[in-house]
Amino acid sequence: MTVLEVTGLRVTYAPDVRAVRGVDFALGPGEVLGVVGESGSGKTALALAVMGLLPPDAQVAGSVRLRDEELLGRSDADLSRIRGKDLTMVFQDPLSALTPVYPVGDQIAETIQIHAGATRAAARARAVELLDLVGIPAAARRARAYPHEFSGGMRQRVMIAMAIANDPVAIVADEPTTALDMTIQAQVLEVLRVAKEATGAAIVLITHDLGVVAGFADRVMVMYAGRAVETGPVEEMYRRPRMPYTIGLMQSLPRIDGAVWTPAGGDPWRGGRMAPIESASPTASAAGSTGCSFRPRCPVAVLGCADGEPEPAVVGPSGHTAACVNTAATADPSDGLRPEEVVQDTALAVPLPEDPCNVEKPADPVPVRSYRNERPVVLYVDDLVRHHQLYRGRFFRRRAGTVHAVDGVGFDVRVGETLALVGESGCGKTTALMEILRLARPQRGRVAVLGQDTAELRSAGRKALRRDVQVVFQDPFTSLDPRMRVADILAEPLVTHGVPAFQIGGRVRELLELVGLEPGHAGRYPQGLSGGQRQRVGIARALALEPQLLLLDEPVAALDVSVQAGVMDLLEELRARIGLAYLFVSHDLAVVRRIAHRVAVMYLGRIVEIGAVDEVYDAPAHPYTRALLDAVPLPDPFLERRRLRTPLQGELPDPAAPPAGCRFRPRCPRYAGLTGDEGRLCDERDPEPQPIMTAMDRHVACHHPLAHPGADQ
């Protein structure tokens, strides 16, 4: 039985922007279709077309049938009787999707009253039941709260509760976990799974995260330039993708286990090198105009690729199809293009450089010794504190509390080393980075950069030190002046620090070449560049003065996975060639595994575990570290669906009122099993970092750390 069927769907925006170009799929009850692809591939346009929420200037053709009832061409009034009842949607940004002036319980009850004809009292009671079902604590009380009083993860739970309020037959979820921490993402996915089981609804899950799809979807549809270029069962797609674009996406993914995807179901290769997809996606107006849309980026393109866009052909079992000349060249699905051919042609299996923290590398520009404690310290932080005072009152302001943003953080970064700060949003990662970037006296503690105590710096010394300390921000579009050309952006720090004018032009060209941009990019404005190109400009600007320390605040968070891989490769290459040291702030633990040598895990302003990346990831000693790692999905359906997890319940407490004793105690899965003196110790004392004797230069702040190394709780 098919509940949602899409046939030949096309979406065109005036004048000739073809966002969706002939997409087909069908879903049965309880089936989950994962739709993946880069930004601009048409995923969201597809979702809006199915829901009938496209703007008036959009032209839609094809067919969208819900339980054999055609939806395209119907009036908005007709669709309003279907939307919210049989067909519902979970939006990417729940804050903008919820009405800010009504309590969330009333908003859920409204959909029940409209579509089910329930009384006001019955609808409100049902709303409380739904909030309880999706895991919102004290549901009756929280039903009276407003959207701004919820965290991002809780707002997304409210959206899911609203989506399942009337037992729909199909749910469209558009990037429902994109802006969430990994721990909250895992909770939201579990809520979606519960919602699917409670309603039996089919789900279209739109995401850019192949790990999410691996653990949740039954089938996968890969979109590129508005078309479905490969579709099939999730196990078959991950084991043996047949479209070069899908293979490129798989190879671009960082993994929490440190492995790189290998073709034909081979074991993931630890220590392999990811391979970004070169260049950028075509514009929606140019897609398909010169044959296969992926041809300019394809490593195995042939002359026949320019003849026209290939139609999907069966290439594997259970309806596995791919739109590629190479895969369709033979009637035998087991013949034709093989993933290992693409891997070989693109030289994906290139080993990473050896870890400079532990291995001598004479080729490095900076001498690297065998042990990190023998190497020069670039950044030293000890007992760093940053508290923000809270005040209330408009006319008579009074102190209302203190936010413990950073509360006694200490670490060091050595030459040629990357230290990552990780943790949930609100844990203090970015605050610590910004305190270092100020190069001023901290509220408490000590910060030393290149041996200079920032508390002792005067204006001239601070300006001189800024040559050696630069920053790359998360959003390159807002950090680059839109009124300046790329050449002027790169020249600005050179002019500020007195570099002679006759040297600036040559240095700008060197910087563009260094980050892999063409000389022609110098004359463009930021809005004329792709996201990856803008981030490369940001990195080039940071390198203009040849710094020794680079502070990186989520530098790849806003990028597609294919672009992300290219930027990470660039950062790794620059570190090895120039001898840079990085302080890398991120919430993505898979990215950190790919790029960092050491990792510091932060929770409520404090570091709870620090050590070498491989040691921490392979054998976490703190329960919070274990929970963070367990929350990161693996882009492998065979491994992801068999993982034993330690789920992390709840959300980060208010940093203005941290819990007494151990700050992690209210969420700790080990605490519930402690009795007597063991439990009282967690209640009364916040643990200090203690060295782990089995590992070099590794510390954990836990009264009852996990058995080490590698044992379960």
C-alpha cells in the first residue's frame, strides 16, 4: 500500500531557475525515505512542493498523491484541510515555525480542534499527552510556556508533537536536527522514531547528514542539481553506491571512529584520507544544459556524459537505481562502474601525515620532538575564568545572578599541534576562545601567548602580538566586508601592520594560491563566492601576517560535507607546511577526530577530560565524554544500528545556577547507581582534573571515572 507517491515533480522559479527536475518516489506506511545532497540540490524545494507551501511565483508540474488523492493544483483552502491532519511537516527552525505570542500547548491544541473537532478541554488534555510522549518533562506545566522559554531541542520536540497530533499518514521533516547539538540530535531522532511507531506514518527525512540517514531511514534518495541521481535501500546504498556523486559524498564524511568509507562493503580504513568533491554545484538555471549535471566535477566522466542527462537505471537489488552513463552502460547490474574505480582514480586512499605529537618528522618546518612536553608552548592557559553578571530592572538595576561561562579552564597548545575544545552549546567553548583573543588581563587566571603574559601587554605590544595570533570565524559571510573585494580583504591586515605597498600585491597572490583559489577570485566580492570559497578567503586573511597560532571557531560548521572535507584538508596541509598551531572550537566530534591531535571536553564552563584524540575517543574516561561520542551517528547502517549507547538525558543546566557538587551529576548515567559515600562525594564536591596513569598527559575530572582503558561502565 502506497500512502505518498511523487511522480515527475518539477519546480521552477521565474525566470528559469529549475529547482526540482523530475523527481519520483513512493512511500508505504511506516517507511522512512532519507533525502540527502548538498545545499542547492533541491531538497527543501521538494519538501515545500509536497506540502503545497511554495511561493506564488513557483511553477509546479507532475503529481503528488496522498492515499491516491492528487494534491497538486488544489486551492490553498483545500490543502489546509489536509495539512496538519493527514500530511504534516517538521520545519528546520522551530522558533520561526511556532507563534511566539501563544503558549505551545495552545498551539498544539488548536490543530486538534481544527482537524478533529475536539472540545477545548479535550484538545488541551491531548496536547499535554503529546508533550509527554515526545519527552518534555512536567508536560502539564510546560504546556503553558511560550516558545522562547524552550531550548532548541525542546522546541523541536514541540514541533514533532504538533506534527503527530492528528495521527498523520505522512510526515515531511526538513533538516529537523541541523542546528542541534549531537546529544540533542540523538534525542530528537529518538522522538521521531517514537512518533513513527505511534502513528505508523511514512516519513520523508531531508538532511545533509548521512550518519542520521544510516541509523533512521529505510531507503535513501541522493539529489544533485534538482534530480534524484541515486535511490535505493539504505544498506545497499552505503555498501555499494554506484553514482560517482554518492561515492564522493561517502568519501567526504568525517567519522567518529576515525575511519574512511571504503567501497563494496570493505572494512572502513583507519588512517585513510577523505576526498572532497572538487569545485561547486551548478546553478539551478545551468543544471543539465550541457549533459550530465555532475560531469564538470566527476572524476570518471567520459565523452558520452556530454550527450544528455542520463535517466535512472536499475543497478542493484530492491530497486536500486542510479543516473550515470557508466552504470547504465550494461544491462547487467553487477557490471559497469564500480566504486573502487572512482576511489582509485581520485587517489582517495592517501595516508594522513603521522601525528606530530608523538612521532618525529624531520620534514616539518618546525623541529618536532618525540614528546609534546619537550616542544615549545605556543598558548598557555591556566585557571581561566569569565563570569558575566546578570541584572534585573529597567530603572533600578539590581544584580540577579552570575553566569559561569568559563570557570577555571587550563590547557596548553604546542608547536604544530591542534587542540580541539568540544562540548554542547553553552558549555563555554567560544567564550574561552574569545577571552584568549582579547589578549588582555582575564578576570582570573593566566593566558600566555608565545611566552608573553597577556595581563602585562600594553597597546603596542598587543598590536605586535596580534600578528602572530589570528582567528577564523564560523560564518565567513558575516566576517567578510561585503563592500570590499577579496584582494582588498586580504590586503587590509598587511596595510594595518605596515607591510610596504610594493609587496602587498605579490603577497595577495601568494595567499590565494596557498588556500587553493584562482587569481581571478581577487576581483570578486564575498557574495560572488561559494561558502567554501568564502571560508578559504577567511583562512587566507588569517594567514596574511604569517601567524604562529590560529584560533578557529567552528570553521566548517556552515559548510556542505563535500566542501567541509576540502577546508579540513587545507587546514591540515597548512599546519604541516607552515608549522601552525590551532585552537579548534567545534561541536562536531567527527570533524574533531579528523583534524585534531588533542581534545578538551568542556561542560558548564569546565574541562572534564583532556588528552590525545585517539586515546579519548577509543577509551573515554568521563561519562559525559562517553555520552557525547555515543550521540554521534556513524554513516554506516550495519554499525550504526548495532551500537550500544549510553544515552544522555536532559539538557545543559543553566550556567547561572550550576548544580552543587559535580556539575554533571543531574545528567550522569553512573550517578543513579551510586550509594552511600560514593554518591555523597558527587553531591558535595566538584571533581578536579586528575591524571590518568595509563596515558601520557591525560586528565579527567570525575570522582568515579569509567574503567580504563576501554572498559564499559
